[in-house]
Amino acid sequence: MKPVMTDTEHAPHLRSEGDINTTQARQQWHASISDSRAQSLLERDSKVFLHQAMSTPCLDALDAAEGIYITDCTGKRYIDFHGNNVHQLGYGHPHVVKRVSEQLAILPFSPRRFTNPIAIACAEKLTEICGGDLNRVLFAPGGTSVVGMALKLARHVTGNFKVVSLWDSFHGASLDAISVGGEACFRQGMGPLMAGVERIPPPITYRGAFPSSDGSDVHYADYLEYVIEKEGGIGAFIAEAVRNTDVQVPSKAYWKRIREICDKHNVLLIIDDIPNGMGRSGEWFTHQAYGIEPDILCIGKGLGGGIMPIAAMITKDEYNTAADVSLGHYTHEKSPLGCAAALGTIEAIEKEDLLAKVKTDSAFVREQLERMKATYPIIGDVRGIGLLWGVELVNDRMTKTRAFEEAEAVLYECLNQGLSFKVSQGNVIQLSPPLIISREELRRALDIFEGAIDKVCHEFQYLDL
């Protein structure tokens, strides 16, 4: 059977998640790898792993990771501004390693029908840093699983199975998660998905579906109410407080209005903070920067300190009504090792006062990126919060045409210079450094990035402003 065409030149919507690994630029990158061991590892990888979009072929083969760096098998180090969002504490943070090592010697696994001290302590600590009414926890091995549990709980609590989500959203790669997700690259060719999902446009002020003359985004929230009233039977609205991959940052007014709408219509608000939680916004959880509280919070990725996979769903005591339903039922539901890593992560963030550090770093990054925007005409927009930033590259600031080739050129030039990051939507450079990064290291990384922008502007003959 002939495979379905996935040529991104003819289907630009498939660029929505991550940089493209099937282009000529990626082929040139692979051709430049001369180390025989690296070539051998990449060939062996290609032969043994099932191929899938965005991870085949791999960029490089790694031997080590420590602090803000990943190191390939030739000894080349990359400053990691991607990290699949697990690297809030970088790699191998000594306190997290200590916590996990100590737990490994005592209780490496806990069967589901039993509890254990570290899992209880971790859950208690999570409710403490959440504050407010979020005081009930369920753990799972990963973020996708937590999203599934949240959807099940919302159905149980409200008696309604319909969900509203945002176009271009990502909530995981399982069938239920891609059903509520808004990215075509995950749904393509999958056939019928979970019924009862309605999608609305995300609150984007730079190139949104409903642009406003004053830059407001509250009308995007009003559209949620329109859909709830027209559709009926809506049980939940799920969204990231700040879109991670291409870094869409709504206003406080938007989220205040969303909270009001959900309350008015008895719709549960599910915040997916899996990539951004654990301090990336300068708060423990991104919704705290907006002064709202979700009914269900989903966290993961960085929760395990870049060492152990663990995620959590946190909700309110009033929704503790599913004692006769298996919401999760995961083998590693109260993983002692995962909980040790999570507790160690929280302790390290507190001890090193990283939330305050992120806020000061945020101001520095904003200043540097805004300066670059004023200098280089290829930069159409800069947006971010904490240590999560998006730089949107365009061919023309008036038309806002996405600069696909230029973004790829910036990526590979930065990789050559030892800086790794993600490209989203084909033209948005996403910068998410470890929270532990020093100011000197942050400045060095931004210098590499600016050097690549400058080089690409000259190569593609962009005129000065």
C-alpha cells in the first residue's frame, strides 16, 4: 500500500510540532557527521527502532548529560534549550540524584495496592505548593496518562462527555490525547478519534484567527462561551495556561474571563501544565502567574528532575467522588523512585530560590530578544514568560509570512555552534533553558543565537531596518 503523503512542502500544517527532520537541511546535517562511531550508532538506531515523525532520523548520538549540557559521542557539548521540557534542573542535579539513590536502596517499587512514605510526602508537598483548593493527587508514569485521567474525572464529575480544546494545542500522543489536541500532525491518518471534542481558536494576538485593533485577546474567551451555549453538554475546557511549543502568552484578562465562563456554565477547567510546570514561568505552576485556579491541574516532565518519569493530576477535594472508578490504575501509580525524584526537585527549587531567579532572568532575556528584534528584520515577534521564549521569524513583517527555510538555517547554525533548541510551527524558535543556567551561560547562549540570526540575515539578503 502506498503511504499517505506527508510532504511538509505541500502540507505546512504538519510543521506544528517540532522541527522537520525530513528536509534537505536535515540531510545535509547528517552528511556532515564524519565520526565513525556516531555514524554507526545512528545507523543501528535506524535499523532497530520503529520510525516515526520528528524522531527519525535522530540528530546525533549522546554519551552524557550534566547540568545545562548534553554531550555527544565525540565529546561535543550542546547547551540544551530544548530538553523535552524535563530539564528545569538541568541533568543529574546532585540533590535529585541523592534522593533517588537513597530511595533505590530502601524501596525501589511499590505495588499498586500498597502506599509508601515517599509517595505520601510527595503528594502532600505538591498540594502545599499548589495552594488554594488543589489538594487531591493521583500520580502516573507520564503526562499523556495524566491528561487521560483528567478527562475521565471531568466526565465522572459533570456527567457530560464533551470537551472544548484549542486548535494547535498539544496534550499528548495517545488516541485520547490527540483527540483533544489540536495539531494535525498527530491526527493525520488516524481515522475516527474520541467523539465529543469541539475546538476553538487559541488567543493569539500576532497572527490570530480573530485579530483585534487594540491587541486584546478576551474575545477569544468569549468564543468559548458561544460554543458552550450552542453545543450543550460540555464537561470540560482543556488548555495550557501558556502554549509551550510556539510560546503563546495570553493576557490575564483572557484567563479571568475563561474562569468566569467555566464557573457560570459548570464546566471544569483543566490546565495542562505538563511542559511548563515546576517553575518555568517564575511560579510553581503557570496558572499562578494569572491569578486563577483550575479545577484540575496536569503536571509532569520537569516534575521528575530530568531523571525519573513521573506526572500528576491534582484536583479539589469536592471532586473526590470516583472511589468506584479506576481513573488511572497504572503499575507505577505511586512510584517510590519517581516520587523521590519529584520531592527532590521541589526541594532543590526551594533551596536555590529558582522561582525568584527565573523572574530576573526573564527580564534579561526579554531585553536581549527585543534588542535583536529591533536590529534584525527577520524577527517578527518576541514573546515569553519566565524562561520560556518564542522568537517568530518572518520573511516580511507586513505580511508575516513564515520564514521556514531561515528558521532551519538558524537551527543548524546554532547546533554547529553548540546550542540546541526546538523549532515550532516551522518558523518559531523556542528557547527554554534549564532554570539553573547562570547569567554568563545565558548570555553566551543568546550570543550564539544572535550570531546565527545575523548570519542567516546576510545569507538570505535581508535588508537593514
